Amino acid sequence: MIRRLRTGFTLIELLVVIAIIAVLIALLLPAVQQAREAARRTQCRNNLKQLGLALHNYHDTHGWLPPGSYLTTLPSGDFGGRRQNGFPGMLPFLDQAPLYNEYAARNFRIRPWDNGLTLNQVQIRGLLCPSDSPVTQADAPVGKTNYMFSRGDSIQDNNHWVGNGGRGMRGMFPGLGETALIGKARKLSSIVDGLSNTVAMSERIIAKTGGTRVTDGVTAASIGDTFRNQPILCQLQVGADRNYIGSTIAYSGVRWLDGTPMVSGFTTTVGPNKASCANGNRDYADGVFDPTSQHTGGVNALFGDGSVRFISENIDTGNLSLGSVTTGTSRYGVWGSLGSVDGGEVVGEF
Amino acid sequence: MTSLRFLSLAMLIIPLAGCGQVDSWKANRPATVSAQGIVTYRGSPIEKAMVIFQPKETTGVAASAVTDAKGEFTLRSFPPDSGAIPGSYAVTIIKTDFDDPKYDTMPVNNNDPDYMKEAADPTPVSLIPIRYNDPAQSGLTADIPQEGTTALRFDLVD
């Protein structure tokens, strides 16, 4: 009898081993991807933390917080203003003193949308959240920002400034007229709801031109102004697939110095990762601009005390069938209460 | 040998279980019931009308829906989950031409230096009487019973 020698593996054995390895890889890959996203989210939080430190250092130096936007009339007489946000003043506290000096030399009187101005083209790495996919907007090669200044739970006229209408000033970073630049700016002591209960900054996805989804960072445009009295209408602008039904505009975060609420502000109304809506189709429109992110389940938010917390997209948003208030308790639940600086709300655990 | 195979299979499958977290906000929401209905105007169902249920109490939670091609809607208090909180509501219905293609051709990057100049943005036109947009004037109310309903009906007239 001839005894056959087994010198190798049978085909079945090989296939089984390959199958097992394939299953293992299939199990491992999502875990690896999750670990990478966790790392990106941590860096995203750290960027917000740095901005919190910069805000407090700014307050120590100047005695007030930077404005959400402020009026600076350009030497030529046209409006460069109401359009610059708090970032230029914060530059020395973000390790960008040379850049600050360049802006100071121009008296901060620049047009934030000026694509040709080299200063505007600077991209500060710390203003980008790595979880958001990188964008290149060919028609506006201006530096971008994922981090936004709070306009609170104000919707109507949240693009205005102190002394003009008096609405839309519930957040930590109201718009300021030039003459009111110092007197009306928020001080930490004027945030009577408590620094740990008031959101200062959060993140929004940088808008992708032509995008149709919430995760493209775009804003529904020209849906009329009824949604300012019934912000729940804004939620109906997206279907179950989080696709916008009507036309969209792409301005969120596309210019890092532009102080309009749609470009570098956010509201605390309909809740994180929900639809954004503008009253009209212009970049300076008022509207609903709640934070958005690519993180699963919510957004990072910086609070007045410098802490960074993760806010669930299921957070209580109260009664969204009513317009925003100018004084008193926020109508938009815990989320709205976190936005107002002096609403007097009792905020529980969040 | 067989038991070893089962063991290795089990070790592969067990780590798959135990995923998924429950959000405390979601867990503590008020209970909702199914609430469905239909919107008609001049006797025929209207599509893409926005239906808003405003609760009687200012601290309540509103519900909303968009009608489908048959004029039917399913209310949502906590979208995307369907279902509304039982109670009585004032109802508004909004139907505009905002999905008209003419709004898609607007300029996208109009870096207008004249910030507050109120330019003529195209404003959507209401396709139903404007009073239905206002909860105080619409005259529409509805009750959602504890057991839910599929019989909500709003017949709009000129």
C-alpha cells in the first residue's frame, strides 16, 4: 500500500482560513474607522478649547468679549462693516500675532469677502474641524472656519446690531455698531444665566456649493419669512433622508472673518444637525443656523466657562411653533436656554 | 473538534452584540401616538403643503408634517420619528410655490458690499388663502386623542 504524503493544505482548509481572515478584517475595519473618527473628534474639541482660552485671554486683556460682528465703515465709505466677526481681535491669543498686526495696520477695515486680499486668504488650521471634509471653493479662495459665534435663541433680525431694532441680541456674541463697540459688548459678568449654562461657540459644517443635504452645510433659501415665527417650518425643509426640498445657498463658514450669522454665527433653536433656513437668498440674511457636524449624534459646544461638551442632536428644543423672544425664558427648551445669556431659565442636566 | 469550531464561531459573533446606545434625551421624551390626516383645498387634495400643529401651552411640543401626492400627512413631534403627543392644537397650513424651479436659478455668491440693502429677493407666493398661515387666524384646530387618529381632515376654502 502506497501511503500518500500530505505536504500542503487542502483547498478547503485554505478557503476556510481565508474566510476567517476576511471576517476578522470586516470586523476590524469599522473599529479602525471609528477610532480615526474619535481621534478627529478629539482634535475638533481641542480646537474649540483653544478658542475658549483665547476668549478668556481676550476678556482679561480688553475687559469685554469680542463681538459677533461689528460695524466698520471703510475709508471709501462703503459698508465693510457689520461684517467682521470676533476672530481678528482674537488672533494674538491664537498664536497669530503677526497676522493680527497686519489687520491692525489696516485698522481692521477690510472686506471679509474680498477674495483678492492676501490677508483674507490665510487659512488658520485651528479653525478647521478635521471631521469635516476639506472644501475648496474655487470662486472664493478665502480662509474657512468650522467654528461659529453664538447668536443665541434669536431668529428674527439676528443679523442686526445693537441699536438697530434691538432684536436678535440674546446670544453671547451680538452684532455691534461701531459707536457702541466698547459700551455694549458683552462682559462675562453680564452673562447672568451662568457661564457654564451659556454656550459661546460651536461648530457648523463648511458649506459645499451645490450641496443638497444637511451634511453639506448648506442653507435653505427663499422659503419666505413665516419660519421666523414658526421655526418648525425650517425642519420641514428637509425630508427623512435629510435632503433639502427646495433651493439652497452655500455660505456657512466660507469666509473666516465674515460676521454675518449665516457665515460665522449659529443659533440655538431647532437643535443640532437640523436644517438651516435663511430669510431670502443673501449671505447677510437672518434665519435659523443651528450647529451641524459630521460627528455621530450631535455637535461639540464651547461654554462660557471654557468647558467643551458634546450636545446631543435629540436635545429638548421646546415649542418650535412660536417665534423667538427678545426677553425672558427661551421658548426653545434646554437648547434655547443654553443660548440666551440672560433668559433666567432653570437648566437641568444636559 | 466540532465544539472548538462552534466556540470560535461564537467568539466571532459575540463582539457584534452590545453595540448601540440609548440617548437619554430620546428616552425621556413624552409618549407619542400615531396621527395622520388629509388636507384638501377647493375639494381636491394638495401636495407639499406644510401642516403645523401648535400646542395650546407655550411649553408644549409642536408637531409638523408635509403632505404627499394624495394630500395625506403623518405628524411628527420629534422628526424623523413619526407620532405626535396627544392634546389639542391650533393648526396652520402653508402651501407656497417655493419648489418652483425659478428659485433655483438665483445668484449663489453675491458678495454684495451694501450689506443692509434689502434687495428684491424672490418671495414665495402662497397658493392658498394667507390666513391659513397664521395660527390666530386660520380657525383650524384639532385634537389628537390618547389612542391616536388617522382621521384628521382639513378642507380649505377661499
